[in-house]
Amino acid sequence: MTHSIRRKSKAEPAPPTTLFLFGAHGDLVKRLLVPALYNLKRNGLLGEGLRIIGVDHNAISDEGFAQKLEDFIQSEMAGKGDHTLDPVVWSKLAKGISYVQGDFLDDSTYQALAAKIADSGTGNAVFYLATAPRFFSEVARRLGAAGLLKETPEAFRRVVIEKPFGSDLQTAEALNACLLKVMTEKQIYRIDHYLGKETVQNILVSRFSNSLFEAFWNNHYIDHVQITAAETVGVETRGSFYEHTGALRDMVPNHLFQLLAMVAMEPPAAFGADAVRGEKAKVVGAIRPWTVEEARTNSVRGQYVAGEIGGKALPGYRQEDKVAPDSNTETYVALKVMIDNWRWVGVPFYLRTGKRMSVRDTEIVICFKPAPYAQFRDTEVDELQPTYLRIQIQPNEGMWFDLLAKRPGQALKMDNIELGFAYKDFFEMQPSTGYETLIYDCLTGDQTLFQRADNIENGWRAVQPFLDAWQQDSSMQSYPAGENGPKAGEELLIRDGRVWHRLG
Ligand code: BG6
């Protein structure tokens, strides 16, 4: 039996499986997972044998649960202007939906799950822990104790978990150890939803299927790399979660490092789970571990105060719901990291992320070294500007080269021009929650887009010096909502003779 296969060139319907959704009444299930399952069903990627079983402590009948999901999706889709729910597709999916009421910490819940598998007609099962992180170890341990994680040549058993995978290196190691006591790495699907984004997956395809990229993808031609995830949203209803998390833990060891890994990894020997994840773990493991002092000077923490976005007045972070009035949690972070390997030595990677910034913009900017100026010495060109490759993950997915061209006219003058590719101009974009590929890959046993234990731990290892430095010195910069972070975030680059690429 092979549970880890190479990425498919043609998508076949997923095999019969019982999919348990722990935390069935939560937002993740309603907003993202079930709509993604519906999209997969509509695209013919779920076979007849998929059964979806909600697991949670609230009482509700099977029909009531299916109806609740349907109502929610109807309103979500209407809200987003997507297609209306196709009743034929939905009824086929709904036929397989049922519900188990149970406490995650009660052994009898797991007996009920075993009974469900026993009468499913297939031994294949996926346990999706869409729960608060404090339940990850507890549920995994109980699944193991109930014998539900035992695989046979005919039947797979898989567990899906979502970030946060721990809150520092020590807790991440403890979580991995706990999971690996009751299952093998091949059974664990750690989701980072950034890897479900088309443009993120496209980074690998662009780099490794177009040979021209490799020629300049190194420290001879690249001056530095910027990775930004700017959001206009604040902490919304998640104040109590965010208070203990902050921008660094929430975004850096996971989403931003995934982007860094996609840009910086070596070509894998094959486009399969082991090879791709091995290279990603290696490059994240090569991030230079700063001393505490270096971490302090190479990081900026910020928190938004009242401001406005698009003419709308917005409160400061400390005035948000479930946030302490004297909170010292950062909502913005900017970092400089170095990768100590042959390809990247001397090339800084600047990372920043923040809430309540001026625009929503997740992008990677590869900044090339300026060409030698020699040929233009006796012309009106003062100096050659650096050129860029901008990979925009969202909202306008695509890639653009920002190059120099001659301005028409008799004098030799240059201007910036753009060579670009926007996804929407080339491909028909299907409505998607971003979870379709991840769920499908899990059902078909492809771990390429999921995080391996070493990848997670290497990420925390690189972030730990910043956490340690802030433990000693937790000084905070402020920025008004609607601006792009504090001044110190700009200075992190200015002191190196560089500037952040303009957002938006
Ligand atoms: C989540 C974070 O993992 O990613 C959120 O917990 C953040 O705070 C979100 O808003 C960003 O995701 P996306 O897909 O909107 O960029």
C-alpha cells in the first residue's frame, strides 16, 4: 500500500472515505470545509462513497445538521455572488452527511466513531480536527487508544490538523511527539492554508518548469527578497485568540515561511511529497539562528492605534473586543532573516505582516541587482534602477516583471515598464475556498502540500530568537490603522540602503 503518491496530472474522483469533522459547528467547517467539499463534488472529484460526519458536543439530528450546512452555504454563496447552490449536487453530497454528538474528551465518542466506520462499507477514514488547538493532542491520543488509527493494506487512516502547531519551539516539538506516538508521519496532514492558494503552488511550477528562472535565481543576480502579507482587517471577533498569539506567531513560522520556502528551496528531485518537503525543510532549517541581540536589531513590532481606511474611522487594537486596554501584543511585525546556504548567502529576506494596513496585499518581491552602469556613463542616465519580479498571491493573483525600457525620444531616458501575467486573464477561475486542493490531496493521499514535522520545528527554531529577544525587550512601535506599519519597519530596510516595494 502506498499512501504517498506523486502529484497527479489528471484528477480522478477520491476513493470512498468516511470524513469526520471534529468541531462540526465551528466556523472552519461551515465557511470553508463544507463549501470546498461542495465544489469538489460539483467538479466530479468526490466519488459516491464519501461520507461526511460532523462530530461535536451540541445535540442535532443528521438531517438538522445537513440542513444547517445547506442554509449556511446558501447565504455564503449569495453573499459572495458565486453560483447558486445546485440542488442536484448538494443533494448528492447531503446524502452522505450525518452527525455524532459527543464530547471530544469522552471515550464513548470514539466508540461511536468506530461504529460509524464499521457500517460505512469502507475502512478508509480521515479525522479532521477543526477544533481549538488544545484538543489536538487529546483527540489524537483517544483516536489512537480506540484503535482508530490502525491502517491495513486496504484501509487508510489520516488525521488533519491546522495551525497553530504549538506556540514556540518547545510546544511544537511536544505536539509532534504526541502525534507521532499514535500514528506515523505519513498519516498526518498539517494544513497551512497558504499552500492551497493557486499562486503559491504556481511559484514552484514557474521556477522549475521554465528553465530561464534558474539562471538568475541566486545571489549573483538577486539583491534581496521581500515577503509581505498586509491585511486591512483587524482582529475581528478573535481578540482573545490574538492576544496570546500576535502577528509573529500567527503568520511568520507558518504562512510567511511557506512563501519563503517556495522561493528559496532547491529544485526537488521529483514533484512528490518526500522530495518537495525535504527541500522545504532544508531551506527553512538554513535560516540563520540570530543571537538574541541580533534578533532584537533585526525585528520591529508594532501595534495599530485608531486611524481610518477608505474614509472609515477605525478603533485602535487596544479598543477592540476582548483585547486588554494595555495590551502589548503586536499586530505588525517586520523581520530580516538570512539563509545560510550557497545560493542565498548575502541575500537578505525581509518579511513583514500586519493587520489594519492600507491595502490587502500578499506579495513576494524579488529585487534584482542593478546592471553595471558602464554603457550608460556618457548619457543622461544617472544610474540604473533595480528591477523586480513581483509575485502577487492576493488579491490580484499573478506575476509581474518590473523592468527598465527606453523612453521614446532622442535623449536616452529610461522608464519602468511591466511585463505581466494575471491569473484571471489566462484561466477561468472556479469559485474556491482555497481548501479544495488540500482536502482532495488528503483524500487521495498526496502529502506534498502539507507540512512535515521537521518543517514546523525548523520554522519555530528560526522564530525562537525573536520571541526570546522580545521577552527581554518588549518595546512596541505604534502605527495608525490604515498606514503601512510603523516608521521603524521602513528603517529596517533604509539602514541597508533599500526600501519596501509600494503596496497595492
Ligand atoms: C490565518 C491567521 O492563519 O491567516 C489570520 O490566523 C489571518 O490572522 C489569515 O488573517 C490570513 O489568511 P489570508 O488567506 O486571508 O491571507
